[in-house]
Amino acid sequence: MRHLKKRRAFGTAILAGASQGGVLTVELGFRALFLDTSGFIAAVPAIKDVSSIEKSIKEKRRKDLKGCLITGDKDPYYQKTLELAALFEKEGIPCQCIVKEGMGHFFPEDFPVLLEQAVEFILYTTGRPE
């Protein structure tokens, strides 16, 4: 994160959480409770119902919010996470979805590297990810 300090990125709020906290960060971001928030990072989000998040997006649309989902293909919530990523795509919300092969519902060993990638995406990219 040293190079982020050099780019003077600090002072910008990004919501982050894991498991149920990951779901909460997404919901809070779109409910516009934190208007100075640039985005959210949800690690292995325990998504049970994508429709509740969809409702938050449609009711309190934050057009400036970007996000990053970090999940594993062995996570029990993997399919719901992919559904959420597809919803963001459909709604035109820039969101990077990082899938770790073979990972279940836990933090990946390279989480610090993934966190840095997520922060860079939220702060320094425009539009949708490639």
C-alpha cells in the first residue's frame, strides 16, 4: 500500500467487510448512509438473497459507487456472489469480481495483495472492469 500513500489516496472512505459483514458493506453503500464513500470491498460475502441488495440499488441509487467482490469457487455462497456480480453488470455498476480457484469460505493467503488490487480498482479506474 506504500504506492497508494504516494498517490495521496488516503482520506477517501471505502467500506469493507467479510462474510455477513461483506453483505452489510454492499447494502450500506447503496443505501447512501455514507455519502463520502467511494466504494466497497466484500470478501467472501455470505449472500443469501440478491433481491434485497437489488432493492437497495434501485431505491437509493449511488451512481458513483464502485466495488470489488473477493470469493472462492468452493465457497457455499459462490453462485450468489456471481449473481450479484451479474446484477452490478446489468445495472452499470463498476465491480471487480476476483475468484480464487479452490478457495472456500475463508480469506485467501494472498489477501493483502488482493486488497491492494481492490483499492486500486475503486480509487483509480473509471467505468467497468475489462
